[in-house]
Amino acid sequence: MIQDSIKTGTESGQERFERILAQGTLEGLKAILEAVSSDRTRLYAGVNGTNSYGELLARLGYKLTLTRQIHVQDAYARMAPGGIKTVLPYHDIPTQSSLPTLINYDGTVTTTAKGEAFFTGLFAELKKQLSVER
């Protein structure tokens, strides 16, 4: 018999993960995670089994590469098999920062050092919220 989490007032770890990840403050991280894997169970296991943003990407089969800057319009023009798979032009309004991320067909995720620091912070916030609500 499957318990209905709504009726019992309990929430599974996967449901808690989805709820926390859906928060507006984590939308940039969520977009990256959805671009690298559509398997939500794998994402949940990856977040629980790693301690950093870079480790999570590695667990999901991607290597994090840094570049000095990313020209978003140029990146859109270079989208093609063998090149750029997805362009994620994230802009953080509170810090007025442009933090684009590129998902590439060669298994790399390209961002700037500032982008890596920002998304590492979001990953840490996600981990913190997951651990607090257990």
C-alpha cells in the first residue's frame, strides 16, 4: 500500500527536493540541473551524494569548465550538434549580475568564475535547506 503524503502530512525526500528546488531563489540552479538531466531521481540522488556544485556536475557526467566571459548572442549563434547544446542566460537581479552558462555536446558545462561561485552558493543553499527540513 502506498502512503498518500498529502493525507498523512509527510513528505518524501524527493518531494521535499522538488518543493525546495522550485523556490524562486534557486531558479538558476534548477535550470542548469534540468538541462543536464531530465531524470529527477538521479538529480535528487546526485545532490544528496555530493558536497559541491562541481561534484554534482561530475556525478551527472559533466565537467565544469571556466572561461573569462561568455557572449550570449554569440553562444546562441554557435548552437549546433557538436557545439553548444543549451544556452542559459541567467541574470541575478539583486546583484545585477549576468551569469550565463553553456551546456555543450562534449559533456562540459561552461561558465565564468563568477557564475561558478554564484551557482556553488545556490547549491550550498539547496543542501542547507534539504538538511534543515529532514
